[in-house]
Amino acid sequence: MPYAYDDQNIFARILRGEIPNRTVMETPHTLVFHDIRPHAPVHVLVIPKGRYVTFDDFAARASAEELVDFHRTAAAVCESLGVSPGAGGAGYRAIANAGPDSNQEVPHYHLHLLGGRNMGALLPPA
Ligand code: 5GP
């Protein structure tokens, strides 16, 4: 059972054009924009245009077309922002928070892409 989707979440409002964003790339199923509070020199958010709350919700329910579009767009952004190791970049970290234990702030699935500096340890030791 997926989380209930809240149509008033901030990314739904961005998708409806009610709130501005700094768009990096847009396709029929996917939007990529700069995070408003960047944690690294490169910090963008990749979001599906569909109503999905978390990574697992998206992975389970999205169409094959949406899934391919989302991931190919994320890959294109990694290359265009110069962080893709396969294209000579120094790398990046991809993070998807989901639910309370992850402190997910916005309940619309998004992939953080962070780069432009060394990202350090994944997490403090347990
Ligand atoms: P989460 O904690 O849900 O994984 O991350 C949500 C992210 O959305 C945060 O990094 C936060 O800075 C970003 N964010 C929140 N509100 C806005 C907004 O109105 N515009 C943009 N561009 N980013 C936002």
C-alpha cells in the first residue's frame, strides 16, 4: 500500500507551475531542477511528473516508459553537469529519502544528485 499522495506537496506545486524552479532538464515524464538549499556545488533533484511518494512506490507502480525516461534523464543530467565518471567527471552521490526514518521532507519521489566535491562518508557509523 503506497503512502497517500498529497497534491499540495511543494513538488506537485512546482510541477503545476505554482512555484518557480531553476529547471536543468525536462522531458515528458521527468523534471530536473536545482535544490533550493544546495548541500554541494552540484545539487539537483530529479522528479517524476507522476504522483509517486517514494522510490519504492515509483519503482513498483510507474510504467516502463516513465521508469526509463526518469533514469535516462538522470543519466543525461549527470553527464551535462560534468559529474559522470564515465564521461570524465569526478563522480556524484545519488540519494533518495523515503519516509520518517530517512527524514524525507517532500512526499513526492525525488532523487538527489550531489557532486562537485568529495561527498565524504555515506553516514556516521551506527
Ligand atoms: P528530502 O528531505 O525530502 O529528501 O529533500 C527535499 C529537498 O527539497 C531538500 O533538499 C530541500 O532543500 C528541497 N526543497 C524544498 N522545498 C523546495 C523548493 O521549494 N524548491 C526547490 N528547488 N527545492 C526545495
